[in-house]
Amino acid sequence: MKFTLFLEASNSEETNKHLDDFKKFAVNYKVFMSASGIGDYWKIKGMYKVFLDIDESSESNVKPMLNNIASKWLELPNEFLASNTMDGCEIYIPNLHMITLVIDDN
């Protein structure tokens, strides 16, 4: 399983602060992860894209956490997506614009 976060931030230092806050939030649900990539999101100025690999031992705890991240999720094949641009979707994590969760088939 992997998360991709789209974080609103003015620089990489601020992005890392928001990332740390998200990881602390996830620990409350016993979900542990590591960042595998961070960079500017080329489509939107002031947005950073963060790739997170979820520790296999905590994958079973991810789905219960989702409703505390956003009020509405779009379910796609092998992927969940929440965005503050979706009708009726409120994201509860500050500075999080959009998030995807990819479910591995392995």
C-alpha cells in the first residue's frame, strides 16, 4: 500500500513539517510509513507531492483511518482518492489538498 499526499506548502521545509504531522496522525492508528519521494507538484504552484510507503505490518490498520482523513472517498480499481475539489468532500488534515491510497495486488 502506498499513499500519495498533495500538500499545500511554500517550501520543502514546510512540506516536511506537514509530512511529520501526517505521520504523527497515522501513528494514532498504528499505521507506520516512510517517505520514498518528495517534490514540487508541477501542475499547481505551492503544492508538493509526497510518496509514502506503508509498512506491511500496519496495512490492516489503514482503512479504519480513512474516514478520519476525509469525509468522502472515490473508490477506483486498486485505489482510493479524496480531494478538496470533489463535491461533498471535506479533508480534515490541514494543508492536505488531495490524497490517494494505492492498494497493491501482491
